[in-house]
Amino acid sequence: MTSLAAIAARALPLVDLTDLSDTCTEEAIAALCARAVTPHGSVAAICVYPRFVAQGAAALKGTGVKVATVVNFPGGGEDTVGTERETAKAVADGADEIDLVMPYQSFMRGQRGFAETQIVRVKRQCGGALLKVILETGKLVTPELIRAASDLALAAGADFIKTSTGKVEVNATPEAARIMLTAIHDCGRPAGFKAAGGVRTTAEAGVYLAIADEIMGEGWVEPACFRFGASGLLGDLIATLDGRTTAAAATAY
């Protein structure tokens, strides 16, 4: 069995350190940026609302930490033109990565062409920025819909597919991760996976890493193709690396 410390060392550089709280402030973003570079190494990115992109980009310049932001968030609405504008502005402000909530309610109503078109059009606004498409798997629910949404997003040009916004009752689950990673495996081109919402401990991160190793092969997981979107996970990873993991956590794993 892989040790918790080894899992934490693998997981830390995969974290998109996130603050998408409704009460987020410039002071909170400054603190987030400071946390992104740790004694054990840096996280992959911060993920913040569009209004904080320029602040994050300035604070993290030269660190190697990317700045991600969310668009069409959290509802996955149908205003494609507005989402295109939001994306273009975020990229101009310095966003390296765009996390788009696909219009999942339209998709569930059978308007799959609409969902595909929105992804394609937002992708065009990304320039050199990565496009991570949020499927909101907790709302799609069934394996069939999760797989269909994964296939659609990948076919439309998504660089990553992401489980969740973190704003609904059910967010990332191992079951959804398995379906999405299988779709990535089958899609015929490089693409990434992001588990977002509800991954809080080193042991939980280890479950997702094991699924990725099984489906994609050992050696595939790296920041370019695998992320954890989380606000609380980093603290547990650092505690594990510092040797402060509780006996209960180690036993549970």
C-alpha cells in the first residue's frame, strides 16, 4: 500500500487551490496566493472568480503557479455570448486556465448541440489558455449521461473535463471519476481530468490517484493532465508531509 506521505507528495503539485466563496475579498485572494507556494513545493494553480484574475496573476508572477478562473459559473446558463465575453476578459487579465460550466441543464433536456456549440465558441476565446469544462456530474447523475457529457466536451475541444462546481449537493465522486477517465482514455487525444468539490483529505486524494493509475497507466498523472480543485485539501496534504497526520486518518486509509 502506498503511504499517505507518498500520496501527499504526489497530490500537492496537482492542486488548484480554490476560493470561490461568495464573500471572497482581495485580502482573501492575497492570502490564497501566499498559500500557493509551500515549503513542500507549489500547487498547480489558484482558481478564483474573474474579478480577481489580474490580482492573482500579479501576485504569482514568476512562481510557476497558474491562474484559473470560472465562467458561466455556477449555473451553466445559456448566455453563450456573455460567456464568450467573460472568457475573453479573463484571458486579457492574465488567466492561464478557464473553467467553463457547460450548459448541463440544456444538455439534460436533449439540447446537446447547444452545449457543444457553447464549448466550441468559448474555446475560441481562450487563445493559449487551457479550457477545463465542468460537467456538474452530481446533476447528470447517471453513468450514461456522465459518459455522454464527457465525450461531448472532449469532442468539442476541452483540454480537461472537470467533475463539479463545488456548489451542488453531490460533487466529485470516484464513480464519476472512473467514467470520465475512461472517456479520456478512449478519446484518442491528450486530455486532462479534474476532481473538484469534496476532496478534503490525503486519503481521499489517494483514491482518485489510484483510479487514474489504473485506467491511464502509472506515470500519466502530472499537473498537465490531472488536478484536484479544492480549498481544504492543501492543509491536510501539508500536515501529512509534516508528519502531523492523525493515527485515525492513517488507519482509515
